[in-house]
Amino acid sequence: MHIEREETGTLTATLKVKLSPEDYGPGVEKALKEQRKSAVLPGFRPGQVPMTIIKRKVGKAVLVNEVERLIDENLRNYIQDNAIKVLGQPLPKNEDVAANNWEEPGEFEFRYELGMAPSVNIELSEKIGVTYPVVDVNDELVQREIDDMQRRFGKMEDAEKSSAKDMLVGDMIQLDPEGNILEGGIMNRATISLEFIEDEATRESLVNKAVGDEVTVDPHKVSRDHEDLAHMLGVEHEQIHGLAGNFQFRIAEIKHMVPVEVGQELFDRVYGKDAVTDEVAFREKVKEGLQNMFQRDSDRVYKREVMKKLYEQANVELPDGFLKRWISESSKEPVTPEQVEEGYTGYAEGLKQKLVEDRVVEMYGLEAKGEELNAFAQRYVADQFMQYGMPAPEGEKLQQMAGRMLGEQEQLRRIRDTIVEQKMMTHFKALLSPKEEVVSYDAFVNLARSR
């Protein structure tokens, strides 16, 4: 087999593949003999069907399969041996298939288009100018966390009148345009948490109500989204899309959260018995916990901002025409050129960012090694047992469970990505020596949500 490469653009090339009977003949003959061994036809003993009949019945299919196998194997070897970094997969020029004579096989010629990954040029230095965000864990933020703990470990009690943070249980009853109960309409027992209603007028309409009171509500304003509303009304998600009009909410129960007081009961519930014995130490521990939690988020935001700078610096180009064709031909579902164009910008941006990240990993040797993957899997298995208060397996048993994890491609990918993420973060901090920038909690939330 002969493969010849022809450059067709900055990031595209064509591979010309030529096969002779000497290439595919032995494989075809072997496959035909295997077919003959298992062939069963009337008038012939098993395995004794004449080869001429076998060739007439399955010869062309066997030939096509063998040629495709040889091409696939040799293209992969050629790409690997020549260290070609391809994007997507080689795409055959379909007209070449029709040009070959499959009825009287001789020499076959095929051409495959390649899209190649661009070279990515980046430089990691302090000039990159990204600061490391640190959340100002002040007394207000600590108190907000303690308030949440008090509610989390508090208890629900029945209340006579509803207040702004209560939970209401009642019946959602669909109304017609005139405000009357719709015959055959939706009726379902639902729970509404007043604290999480974003529309102020709707929330106020449900405050200071008693059991048995009826309030007209827009169902979309007492739910988070369509999925939440479908659950609230006890209907399928599809029924929500065209749902219009109001509902009557008939209150059956009013549940008021009574927070647990700041004291030893709360200290023990949060940190374990007698781990904290006074309020000063409790507040310090809450503050420490928030700082640790925000540090993980700060790492993530910092790494994202560094990668954004590197992405801008790299100015990556792609073989757009090839990739659009590859997306179209490799899609599981048929797509139109318009659909490809519509989704291409987002796809291309994601691919460029992945190429920059891969270059960072390659330049600084940050890939996850086999022993690191195995150690991570073992720690994960042990942590899962400890989480449920069970003794962690050891020795061969632990290795077997870790091995099963690493044998699942999705789990392996997740573990690899986690290790690489941690290595990149450590490397960025050590190499760039970022200056810390103290920001308020709200400013940090906005930063974390931005892209």
C-alpha cells in the first residue's frame, strides 16, 4: 500500500491511498475460506460449497470489508508515524469510491481529506497580569452562614398566619379566563416556599394568610422553571410550554421554620459533639470553613482567567471548511448546512480553548500519569466507604475496586481531568506568583458567573 500526502491549505491536506491486489488479496482469500467453512447451501455438505459460488454470493462484500480494514489501519499508522495532529477524522472523497471497479478488482485509489490542528504559541509569565481573587469573609458573611445553619438544623412548626419565609402546602386549581374553576382542569397538591418566590407582588399576596384562604396566582411566578412547575402541578413537562392563565391556590397547611438557637446543640450538630464549646470558637470555625470553600472557587476562577488570557494570546486558527464538513458527515442525526453554520461558532470556540489547554499540558508536562490515576481512584474508593462510616478496603481488594473505576472510560476521563486541573492550578500559582485581590462576596459571585 502506498500513501502520498499533498498539502491543500495551511491546515488541510489530502492523503492519496493506492492498493494493489498484493495488498488486499491475501486477506480476501482468507476471509472467503472462512466463509466457505461455515456456508450451508442446499445440495452441498457443510464446508463443501464450491469457492466459485462463495465468491459470487459474498465476494464483493468481503472485498469491500478488507479494503476498508486495510485503509483504516494504514491511515491510522501513517498519521501516528508522521506525528500528524488531526482534527476530527479523515474524510473520504466519495467520488473515488464510484471510480474504482469493484467487479473486476485491480489497483484501487482513494483520497482522504485531513484537517490538522494548528500550532499553538503561548507564553506563561507574570506579564499575563491576572490577579487571584480572595473573598472577604467578613462578619456579615459569617453571620449569613450561621443563619443558614440555624435554619438547616431547625424544625418546622405549624403557624396560624404565613410570613415571608414560610412554606405553604395547598391545592393548585386551574381557573378559566373568567376566574372560575376550570371543569376538567388541573388540580394538584403543591408546596410553595415563599422565601424563593422572586416576584415581590406574588410573594406579598401569599403573606399574612391563614389555612383555608384562597389566593389567585400565576403558576409561572410561584415556580423556578418549567420542570419545577410540572412537578408542582403533577403534569408532564410538555404540558407546561403552552400553559396560560391563573390558578387558585387553596392553603391547607402553613409551615414555619423555627431556627435552632446558637448554642451547644447547634455546635454539636454542625461539627460533632464537643468539637466546639463556645460561640467565639464556633464563629472562627465557620469563618475557616468559608475561607476553605472559597479558596477552591478562587482557584477555579483564577485558572479560568489565566486560560482566557492565554487563549487571547494564542490567536488560534482552524480549518473551518473541513470542520464544517466533518460535523455534517459525522453527525448522528442529519443536519442542514444552516444548522451547521448556526452551531459552528460555539463549537469552534470550545475547540480552540481545548487546543490551548492541551498545549499548556504538553508544554509543562502536566498530563496525569498512570500511578497518579491509580492513587486517585484508590483515595476516591476509600473516601466513599469512610463517608458512610464503613472501614475502607485495603490491599488487593482496594486495588480491584480502583481498577474497575479506571476501566470505565467516563470515570477515567473525569479522574484524569481532575488531576490535570489540580496540576495546572499549582503550576500557574508557582510560575505566575499572582497578586491577591480581596473582593466582596457579591463581586466574587458575579465574577464566578461571568464567562
